[in-house]
Amino acid sequence: MLNTLRKIVQEVNSAKDLKTALGIIVLRVKEAMGSQVCSVYLLDPDTNRFVLMATEGLNKRSIGKVSMAPNEGLVGLVGTREEPLNLENAADHPRYRYFAETGEERFASFLGAPIIHHRRVVGVLVIQQKERRQFDEGEEAFLVTMSAQLAGVIAHAEATGSIRGLGRQGKGIQEARFVGVPGSPGAAVGRAVVMLPPADLEVVPDKTVEDIDNELNLFNNALEGVREDMRKLSAKLAAQLRPEERALFDVYLMMLEDAALGGEVIEVIKTGQWAQGALRQVVGEHVSRFELMDDDYLRERASDVKDLGRRLLAYLQEARSQSLVYQDNTILVSEELTPAMLGEVPEGKLVGLVSVLGSGNSHVAILARAMGIPTVMGLVDLPYSKVDGIELIVDGYKGEVYTNPGEVLRKQYGDVVEEERQLAQGLDALRELPCITPDGHRMPLWVNTGLLADVARAQQRGAEGVGLYRTEVPFMINQRFPSEKEQLAIYREQLQAFHPRPVTMRSLDIGGDKSLSYFPIKEENPFLGWRGIRVTLDHPEIFLVQARAMLKASEGLNNLRILLPMISGIHELEEALHLIHRAWGEVRDEGTDVPMPPVGVMVEIPAAVYQTRELARQVDFLSVGSNDLTQYLLAVDRNNPRVADLYDYLHPAVLQALQTVVSVAHEEGKPVSICGEMAGDPAAALLLMAMGFDSLSMNATNLPKVKWMLRQVNLSKAKELLADAMSHDNPQVIHSSLQLALKNLGLARMIGPGANKTL
Ligand code: PEP
Ligand code: MG
């Protein structure tokens, strides 16, 4: 059964549109189950009716014509109950409704299963049989499994159609809406540029080109490149492989011939498709043909073809890499956006970001917030490889994207963009004013930085220091580990820019979702794996070079503070402190005269919460990383869009942990700040101030909003809000009572569009 399922899903996946996909589904399911009828009904959201979209066995002329409301017929019943229905004689059921045009009166038994995608019923899959009989348990299980598998495929095929401007029935429609999660607030209207990870054939978009000869040239050069590589590889392995094993390379070479794959790609390019798109298409066809074969050996050949495809693509992409054109109002779209990708778009051209994977807590979203770029993450249903060049609206508040927006929507969002601009101008006036509550409580607001661009933004917005400089960012946009000298130059720039204000530099925090292309870490569970301080303690050479570069960079400035990430206990802290002292001794021996900087730990692992006292005794300051602390306390992956709803820094457990850290740190006489995204949320910032945090560190974009909020609310009032929040056990109640309280204070302005996502 698994094999049959796999084959059907693969075949459906390679269908060119929804209609073809549904046609394949009904044909193959009917065959596999040996039934006389198989039909698919899809729920049309506009009319709220289940429409017959494909059938084998019923009258095909009724396709698109027969439909029923959710309270009509057996199909409506399956859809509303969200459960399969298995009937020996359908006509006996009180909900049975007869449609003369389908010819269905000939079929007695009925088995229907709902098709559900992300909790939403999208349709119903039905099989029918002439003779009266109950379908057995095995058949029912098969249909349920089939429809669960097909739900995603149908949603995807449907979305692809709507992107091309086609509705369910193939009619033109204006716009389509895709729902993800908010990544960075703001709205943007622009054109999509799809950026691909290197050599990933499956995600190459379709693109038509004028200059066919140029594409043919590119492809022929790629062919030659791969041929040459194959010959070299074969020669290199001559000593280790027997001649018959090396024959594999000859097979590869043959596949590249004109009469085989190579020739087919050339034919597709001649129709006007760019070389990369033609390659994807031809390789895809070959791969699915191989994968459908029953013979294990032949099935394995699919991976050879894929490999060849990837090799050819790598050559083609090399030729392309300089020629990507970024227009004004570029919206960068990728399966998984990376910080390096952000750096590739020329300044001033980028207005929005869309990522299929990841959530609001991914590092790329954090960077986007720092740069003030509206972003939507986790847009899992977007067939992103098809959107290159089309117009998009990015709504970073709601986490939604519209493709091909119509006039009305474009105007509406154009107005939001303009309002945003005006609001930002108003907040600029706050720059020179101190962050002080009406009852005189002073709260230092610091920034989180990573890119050099953050420095200018931070200064424009009146930051009083750097609470977190993510040193991994310059590492990530490099092609190798930066040398001590290179690091020294980068760090000095940060320290100088903010001098005499403090700059908190965190030691390299890679692993988790932050990987270096030149130091790959592959793990099943990266967030519970080799991350942060664990990596650098295992590689003291990396840690020492970094610490030395930081210390030397601070010569004559003395505004450096060093922060250690992912500390889970005293043993790690002691080792790290030992290395810092060693680096300090070394640079002083070399003649650089710097004092020992203050050193702090991040509290971002639950174990550190319970060891706050012990940790505080050994360091000069503490800084809470609420992004990771929330993730680890709630066991919710900060990047997984499926559980993004559960990720909540106003959860009572998180609030209690934060309060504990502040109280214990203060008992030990040590200052404590917070540098997670929570600090940049104006409403949450009130609670953090009331808890007693000594400073808040956030992205530069949100800093003026937080300052505006804190300047409106007395510390005593904030303490009341905190007491109220801490009295509830339900996160939803905490959200709504905080929202209501702020509304009653007339502070709704900062909790609607323009603020973070909390409320
Ligand atoms: C945090 O975890 O809250 C934090 C500030 O660090 P990062 O987001 O870089 O993991
Ligand atoms: Mg962290």
C-alpha cells in the first residue's frame, strides 16, 4: 500500500496544474481500490459549496456543474463532520441527495473521506460501487491515508494556479492570499525576486527569455564543464575503483549526449524557456519516470539523474550569479532566507522579504526587524519558485502575502506604507529625549547589532549603548573564518562608533539555525546540539582569536563588554573565563594595554535560570536571551511555523522565570538586562521595566516605539500591569488584559500596526 501511495503522490506532484493533478488522483485511486467510481469535490471558498472537480466513473459532463452546500448531500456531511462515511446503500441515508446529471443512481455503496489541510476542510474524496456492500476497514484506512497525503498536494497545485492568475475552474482571478507568520512589522508593495540556494534544482523557477542563443550557449558550456569534471573524477578514482565501477562515469557522459538528456534540455530551451528552467523540467521528468519503476535498481538511477542535474545547475548558476537584476521595490523571496542573502540586494532596493520556511524568531527575521524590512515567514503554501517577477504585497503585521494584487488592495496598502512613513517621522523627534517615565524612572535603551548598517540606524534612533553585538553575523557573510586582524578591524569599528557608550560583544554563537558555509554542522536536533559556547569551548583556537581581537580592538576606547552565549552551568562559565583571562594575558604580553573588560553571561537556557545566583557571583552582569529562553522553556522550536502560535514570551512560565532572574541577580548585586526580541515590544517592555531590568536591548527599528511607550506610563502603573499579568495562568488572558489596560490608558496607537506582534 505504501508503494502505491508513494507512486500516486509522486505522479500527482509532477502534474502541471490542479486539473491534471485531480485527474490523476481519481484515475489512480479508482485503479488502486478497484472501485467503479472515484471523484474529488473541492470546497469553493467564494460560494461555500463542494464542487465536483474530477471524476472517473460518473458523467464527466457534470464536472464543475454539480455542487452542494455543506448542509446538503453525503459529500456535504463528510465535509462538515470531518470524518469518513462508509455506507452499504447510500440511497437509504437521510442525507442522500440525487443528482440526475451524474448518473450516480447506479451506485449503491459510498465511501467518502474529508480532505483536510492545516485544520481546514478543502474537499472530499469519494469512491462508489454498484453492488451493495460495506467497504472494509482496510479500504477505509487506505482512502483516509490517501486524502491526508493529497491535501497538501491539492493545496499546492491550487496555489500554483492562483499565482498564475487562474481560479479553480481555470478562470482568471485577481489576487490570491497566502498566510504565514509575521517576521518583521510593516507593509510593502513590490516585485518578487526569487533567490535560490546554490544548485537546488527543484526550486528553479520558470522564466521565459528573449535571447535563446545565449541560453543555449550557457547550457553548452555547462555540459562541457560537467563532462570535464566527470573525466577528471574518473581518472582520479582509477586507482581505487575497478574498471566496471568506473563505467558509471561513462553512463553519466552518455546521459549528457545530444540523443539523451542533453538534447532534450536543448529542445525545451528552444521553446523560450531559460536554461535552468529547461534543465529542471527535463531532469524532473526523467527522475519521476525512474522513481515510478518497480525495480529497485532502476529506481536508484533517479538519484544519478538528479546528481547530474545539480552539477549542470551549479555551472549555470555560476554564470548567472552576476546577472540577477534588482529593481526598485524588490521583494526577496526564498525557500529559506539566509542573512547572507539579505546582503546581496543593493541598498535602497529592498522593501520586503518572504521566506517559505522559518518563523518570526528565525535569525533572518531578527535581522529584518533590525533593518526595518517588512517580512513574512513560514509561508509554507506559497509555490515560491513560480512567483519570480510578479507583483506582491507583504503584510508583515498579519503575516500575509498577496500575489497579483488588484487596484483596491494596492491602494489600501499604498496608504499603509505612507502612514508608516509618517509615524516613523513623528517618532524621530524622540531621538534626543531621554527614556524616562512620567514618575521619573530612567530606563536605558540599548540596541542589538550585527551588520554595520545597524550602527547608523542605532545612532539615528538614539541608542544609549549596544546590549548585544551578534559577532556571528560578520562571520556568516564571510567565505572563511575571519583572521584576528580582520576581526579586530570589524570590532574596532563598532566600538569606535558608539564610544564612549558601552558595546556588549557576544562570543561566536553559531549552531542552531546559524551555520557558517565553511564550517557546516549537520545534526538531527541542532537547537539541542553543538551550539554557542559548546562549539567555541571545543575549539579554543576560535575562541581565543576572537577574544584577542576584541581586547585589542578596545585599546584606548575601553568600552568593551564581553558576553557568553548558551551557558548551561558553572563549568562552562569557568572554562570560558579562563580562556578570556588567557587571551588578556597574551595581548598584554604583546604590548597592548587594555583593562580586563566586564564579562557577562546570557541567561537563555532553563538551567541558567535555576543557577542565576551561582552564575551571578562569577560575572559582572547578566543578560537574558528571551528568544532562546522562551524556546527552551516552552519546548517550542523558534523557527517552526507549525508551532509558532505556541511560542509566546508572555506565557506565565516565561514571566515567572524572568522575574526570578532579575530578583536573584539583584540580590547578588549584579545588573541584569534583556536582549531578546521581547524587549523591543512596547507592551512587553512595560512589564520588563516593572520587573526591575536595568536596561533593555532591542532592534533599532523598535527603539523609538518602546521609548514612546515608556515615556507615557508611570513605573507605578507598570507595576500594576505586571501584578495583573502575573496573576493569570492563561497566556491568552494575559494578552487580552494587557491590551485592554493599554487601550484604557489611550495607548492603543503603539499596540496596533507599527508595534510588535504581542498584542
Ligand atoms: C536570545 O536568544 O534571546 C538572543 C538574544 O540570542 P539569539 O537570538 O542571537 O539567539
Ligand atoms: Mg540566543
